[in-house]
Amino acid sequence: MKKALDFLKDLERNNNKSWFDENRKRYEEAKNEFINRVVDHI
């Protein structure tokens, strides 16, 4: 879950399209980590 939380903290400070485009891979990894955590708890 650390990747997801770190990504969200960075996104809060850099909420613009160019930063997001540069960090899209991190977004995908964070999203997948979060989804897997949720599924594990269902």
C-alpha cells in the first residue's frame, strides 16, 4: 500500500497533467497495488 500512498502524496503536490503523464507508470502500479489490497480483504 506504500506505493499508492506515496503516489497520492506526490500527486497532491503536483496536480497537473504534465507531472501525471511523467508518472503514469507509478499511477498504474499504485492503482494495481490498491486493487489487490482491496480484493485480498473481500
